[in-house]
Amino acid sequence: MKFNVIGECCLSAAVLLLILLYQCASSQASPILFSQDWMSAKSRHSNLLKDALRGQTPNDEPSELWSPLPDQGWRPCGECTRSSGKPEKSSGYLQIFLDGGLNQQRMGICDAVAVAKILNATLVIPLLEVNPVWQDSSSFEEIFDVDHFIDVLKDDISIVKELPYEFAWSTREFYASAIRETRVKTAPVHASDQWYTDNVLPILQSYGIAAISPFSHRLAFDNMPVDIQRLRCKVNFQALTFVPHIRALGDALVNRLQYPSSISDPELGLLHDFSYRKTFIEPQKFVVLHLRFDKDMAAHSACDFGGGKAEKLALAKYRQAVWQGRVLNSQFTDEELRSQGRCPMTPEEVGLLLAALGFDNSTRLYLASHKVYGGRARLSTLRKLFPLMEDKKSLASLEERARIKGKASLLAAVDYYVSMHSDIFVSASPGNMHNALVGHRSYESLKTIRPNMGLLGQLFLNKNMSWMDFRQEVVEGHQHRHGQLRMRKPKQSIYTYPAPDCMCRA
């Protein structure tokens, strides 16, 4: 991709014009896109980028990157599907109110089932709070297949979709208006099973119902009975499936990534299921990149992302408005944060990582992300490196997207589904989505590249490093980060590290 001087000037002018038009069309766009500092700093690693683009020639030889994980001698435990049985008589109804995003709620649902089992209680389908960040009011029934959920767990606990009439008074509004004896607010983070027996069971026995809120991370991962741990695994990996229309859209997107010749103009609604092609055409491999680079994360990290004074001011104002300026990382310099691997990677840095690992411009890349801070301009470098980059909008028609439009949880569910069907999954930064998918793909023995944030932070600080040295350091630093199974350590989540709680030696 070489341009002469005139071509480069014309291209820069065209890009600037497009950005200005995009700004005018979107009230959500960040004002820093107007900043000359931001535009001039858009490429923070110009030397690496120049050489990366020059070396983007597709390699006809099969790459080890795409080879499946070797057999590691572990399998999902057969006991996960076995039940210790449910009690003949329930101790009462257990209500759970869950906050957070999709994946935090997912973990909370698994824990809710476990607590119901501990208490011999009947679980009411958990109520999902309106997400305070994304303002998403999606209910459990809108995201997960309720009938499948109940059927898979029918031999373990009793589950009802709603409370019987005599307990209809037990609502979110009821608990928000005053202190109630049936609401449990004191559940400590990572509480033991005995804590629930001592503190919640008496409420169930006295009133026939107990409501727990808040509930996120309210059940310990250590010192739990084996049957409780296995039940949590069963919920996460077997009982929780998305509603049919999410699965159908996910299957369509996966099909279009594997068979790109089947893609027509998505805006004209000309996308069809070309599944019959699978008989005659070898499916193309694709990577899912979870690019966690939204404004909330950028502000909370307190890192510098090359946007100049305008970006720093915008993030400082946002930080003050949301957290009153109280951000722990703000006491460190950008160099200190980066050297410690505490800064989320920008789209450009993720692109350089992928290129250094051996992916080229023929790689099909699916972008699993919500809103990227900086919009299209910030994604432009990543798209230069990987022009075959797709997302929900480019692959699905307006009609197909209508049922998930404006629903952050449903959008995330589609990305989760596509991620579970990808050949390789890469997450740019740790977080709930990262943790959930790393665990789920480990359980299914699927390849997942975990960026070495500490190493990359130090490499990106070195502005004099050559592309050859950068590639060598990246490859060597990620040799054992391609999805190799890692045993869970004390206090770590079984949803991120499913072995040995959810898996057994073959």
C-alpha cells in the first residue's frame, strides 16, 4: 500500500472530511475527533505500522496459528450432567436481583442456582436490573431460553417463572420503598455456603420467601461442596443458551464469515442462508476480536491514548462527572501504567499485535464490540491492517438487526455466540466478556489468544524498536498464551478457569 505525496494529501483530506461528516451525523461522537492533536496522534506507532503494512502479503503456507489446540488430557466432567436430586419439599421461594452487564449477570445466574440448591429453595427466574451504563432493560426471558434453562435443571432444583399470587407483593418496587424483613442486603462478597444456611434459610422458613439484592459475586469459589461446584458448571455450560432468534442470527453471521461469497448488500436485505454451499466449499477460518475500548474504560484506566490535550481534557471531565475524579490509576504516570500492563490496548495496538503474531491482510476478522471510543477514525488503522474486518452491522441486514437494536445485552449475546463459533478468539483487554469467553472456550478446548499485557505495554513504550524485533518479542511472549488449559487457583473464578472443578482428566 504505497502512495505518492499527492495521493497521501488527498487521502488525508478525504479522511478528515469523512470524520467531520460523521461527527455532524452522530450526537454520540466524541468532540475530540475535531482535535488536530488527536488526528496527528492517531498513529502512535508509525514506524511499526509502516513495516507491518509492508509485510501484510498473504502466506499460502498453512499457519500453525490456525491449528487446533493439542489434546491436553482434560474433558468436561460427565458428573456435570448428573444430579444429586432435589428435595421433596421446598424451603420457600428465592428471588435474586442481578445487576451488571450480560456476562456479570450470567455468572450471577449460575450462583443463584447454586444458592437455591444450598437452601433447598425454589428459584424464581432472576430479575435483571436495568443496566446503569448501557441503559438496557432486557429481561432474562429476552436473552436466555427459559424453557431450556428449566428443563436442564429440573432434576437439580425447582424453578418457577413467576411467584404465586400470595407472594405477588414481593417486587423490586416493594423493596426499594423501605427496609423489608424478607430482603437480604448483607450478603458478603464471596460468602460461604454456611453463611446462606445461617442467614437466609431462617428467612425462608419464617416468611416462605427471601429476596437477595445486591447479589453479584456473593458466593465463594473455594471450599464449596463438589456437587455445588458441578451444578454451577452445569448451569454455565449447559443450561444457559440464548433465545432462538439470537442463535439464528449468530448462525447466519458465522455462515457469512465462513462463506464470504454468500454475502450480498446487507442494507438491501439480500442476505440469505447459503448453508448448501458447505457441501462443496471449504469454510474459511476467522478470528473474533473483542475490542474493549469504550469511553468508560478509557477514562477509568487513566492512560494516555494519543489524543492530545483535547482527549485528556474530555476524559478528565468524564472521570469527574462519573466517579468524582476518584480513579486509582490516576496516581501513576502513563509510562508506569503501560509498563505494568494496566492500559487497554488501542485498536491500532491490537492490530500490530495480530500482525506480529502472523495474521495478514487476508485474515477474516469479526469485531465484537459495543461503542469504540474515537469512532471510525480510531478504527481506521486496524482496518488498514485487516481490510476484511466485519461486524454485526456489515454482516446483517437492517431487518435482522431490528430485534437487537438498542439492546446492549442482546448485542453482546450475538457477539458471545459468534465468539464461541470462531476458530480463534482474541480479547484486547481483561473484563467480564473476556473472562466468560476464556472460560467457556477452555471448557470446549477452543483456541484463545490471551495478550500479554505487561510485555506489550513495555514494547509499545519503546519507540525505537524495529518491526523484526517487535515480532520476535511478541511471538516468544505468546508461545503459551494460545488457550492452553490453566488450573484454577484459590479465589479465582470457576467460570474463567473451569479446571479442575468442571473438568476431569481423560
